[in-house]
Amino acid sequence: MTRDPGLQPERTRLAWRRTALALTVVTVLALRLALTGGVAGALLAALMVLLWVGALVALRGRAAGRGPGRVGTRTLPSVALAAAGLALLSVPLVLRGAW
Amino acid sequence: MPDVKRIIGTVREVIRRWFDPSEVKRVGATPDYRFSLANERTFLAWLRTGLALIAGGLAAAQFLPPLPLRHLREVIAVALLLLGTTVAIRAVDHWARTERAIRLGEELPVSRFPAVLALLVALGALLLVVAVLVKGFGVR
């Protein structure tokens, strides 16, 4: 058992869980917007659900506490891209509502 | 067009660096794991900042009443969505460059991005304060 004054792995695990929670809130908000948008909206909603599930699958190792070295670093860009994807898929929905 | 080629090459190199886990591990020495974890938490904090901006944009689009200026609501929403996207992508780049610097024992990368983001958010808030005041005191 190595000495770890900062509880670093635990803090990191909790940070991953907070981020997963934030991503879920964003997904719910985006789905609410998409599901008022007819057939095209439903299609975008399906894509959003895919991004959300993909991100959760990617980060589940980190949220369970497996740190860098044991899990590929690909997790980080994947989760960030899922967040970016949710935002970019929402842009046409916002614009369509306005014009 | 050698310039375009070079730019495309640089972009590909940067994206490859984000996604190739072995690339990061190939350079330098494995640092104290606590440094890697701290770098990862900083990335997550930035990602949540981006997610908060995105949530703000989605909330503006859905919960704000129509504003006195035409399409102001949609402009606010799209601006927040794009700003959040930028923050999330930038977080990956900054994390990868920091990890590299830690492994090579170099200076950590410096960035103007936090200052630019703070100025943008402050400017946006000020503009909205002006909009609220103009509306409140009825400049008709």
C-alpha cells in the first residue's frame, strides 16, 4: 500500500463521475430540444443518444477508478468529442426554430 | 499550395496526438502518477466548463421568452453552444500538450485561452445588462 496524501485516484474518480452527470444533463436538455423537431429532430435525437451512450461506455473504466496507464488515453478525446457533438447537433435545431 | 498542405499536415499531426495513446507514452519518462491524474482532473474541469456553456445555450433556446431584439435569443444560444464546443476541444489539446511537457520535463504550456474566454463571457454579460436596462427603462 503506497502512501497517498492527496487521495488523488479517488478525487479523479469523482471528477469523472461529475463529468458523466454533467454530460447526462446536457443530453437530456438536447433531447428535449430535438424531440420537438419532427422526423429530422428524431433522427438527431437518436444520434445524441448514441453519443451519450458512447461517452459513458468510454469513461466507465475511469469512473470505476482505473487510472492512466491501465486504460487507454483515448477516453479523454472521445468524451470531449461527444460533448462537442451534442452541441453541434443542437445548432441546426436552434436555428430551425428561429427561421 | 505548400502552405495549405503544411497546415493540413499540422492539423492531422495534432489530432493523431490526441487519439494515439502510445504516442503520448513514447516520449520522455513516465511521471509520478499523481501528475497525470492532476492533469486529467484539469481536463475534466475544463470539459465541465464547456458542458456548462452548452447547457446554458440549450436552456436559452428552450426556456427564454422571445426577446425584444429579433433573434437575440437564438444568437445567444448558438454563441454559447459554439463557445462550449471550443472549450471542450481546446481541453483535449491542452491536456495532450501538458502530458507531453510533464513527460519531457519541459515547461508547462502557457495559454491565452482562459483570459480570452473570461473576456468573452464578461462582454456577453455586459451586453445583456445593457439590453435589460434598455428594456426596463422603456426606450420607446
